[in-house]
Amino acid sequence: MDRGRRLSFCRAAGTGGPAMKYKSLAIIWLLALISAIGVADSAPRTRTATEPAVYSPAEADTMRLEGEKRFRANCNRCHAAPHKFPPRMMATIVRHMRVRATITDEDMRYILYYMTQ
């Protein structure tokens, strides 16, 4: 019935051979990678540029004026007064222009606030 194919008990239990060691190491490495990704995903996230922030009226005016000033200093060289776009679309546009015009992160936040108000 078994047609001459017999495995020793050790080989059948998976305790022998270098191939099994490599498979075991690969599985351990894969589990470690998956757990590292899970830990990174569960880390608390900071607020992004597209999330609305709550400011007092005085802070909002200061942010808007600072954003307008920085828009005029950085963007007004090539662009006219801003058009109204949805905040999410505007965030994408400002991020793209940040790279092209070498705008700082702080300038980007002020300009984005000005353009979405």
C-alpha cells in the first residue's frame, strides 16, 4: 500500500533537514515583520494638513492674515488671487506647490489656512 515510500518519524514530524530550518526562519521573519507593521499602524497619529483645526477668533484672524502675507510672498509671483476649492483639493495643490516652490512646512500650513477660509 505505501509502495516503498516510508518517512522516518523525525522527517515526518519536521525536525530534520536544512530546508526546514530555512522555512522556520522565514516564517519567524514574516511574523516579526507583520507584528512590526501592526505596531507602526497602531501608533497615535498627528493632525494632518487636511484636518480642520479649532482656533479662537483672534487666532483665526492672525492665521488668515499670516497666510495671506505668505501667499503674497511665495505664490503671488506666479498666481493670481486664490480660487475657492474644497479643502481636500486645496491641500493637495498646496503640497504639490510646496515641493515645486520650496515652501516651508509652516508657510504651507498658513497658506492652506488662508486659502480654505
